[in-house]
Amino acid sequence: MSENKIYVTQEGLKKLQDEYNHLVHVVREQVKTELAEARAQGDLSENADYDAAREMQAQVEARIAELEINLQNYVLIDTTKTKDSTTVRIGATVQLEFLDTKEVNEYMIVGSTEADPLNGKLSNETPLAQAILEHKVGDTVFVNVGKPYQVIIISVK
């Protein structure tokens, strides 16, 4: 099965591993207990507790499967081996000026699993990140979205 690679920082990888371990060793066991307790109540056809436990089990197992795929297909973003600190790459922190509003924002370019735009972490799959990747400090970059705009790359760390 050929899966797409996901990009994660060391911190993001640790979070994925921690979530996986918690789901497998803690949550899965709690759900098994809830299922056993619900079965003990008798008739399963009209047992809301059993239905809820089965739904929770399905959600937990789906997330475990998703995490297993991510943990088998990740590419670690190494922010310590930056060859060129003027070129935007995954793992870089960039300061951008939006030409239409003159607003200046700073973003770290991360993989989609770590994206958190409200906290300055921008997925490498977003149109903005795609547009600025491999560009250099001082470049004016056109972002082709529904309402196109331009940004200037002020700095790259």
C-alpha cells in the first residue's frame, strides 16, 4: 500500500507516538471495559450504553489505524541542518508581508498533521505555503487562490 509521506517535526512525531500509545494502552482498554459492562446489562438490541461503547470503539480503532499509517509514512523535518537560511523550506519559520493589507505575519511551515494556523503553524499543503516554498528572502510571491494576493518574504529562520 503506497501512502503519501507526511512531514513532521521531532515534536510532532513525539505527539503522534504519545497519542498512539495512549489510545492503544489506555483508551482501548477503557472501551473494552465499557463494552463488557454494557453487555452485562442484557438485551443488546435496545441498549444505548452498548451502542455508545461500540461507536466509541469504532472511533478509537479508526484513529489508531490512521496513526499507524502516519507513523509508518513520516518524513522527519530536520530543522538543525538548514543549508540556506534565505530559502523557504518545510521546517522554516518565515515572516511575510501581505501586500494588499501591509500586515506582517510569521509562520512555521510544517506538515499537515501539525498544522495550527491560529498558532502560526502553516501546513506545507496550503496554497500560501506551496507558493512560497523554495523562494528566497526578498521575493514577491503570487498566491493563486479564489481571491489572489501577493506576499513579500521578509525573513527565513
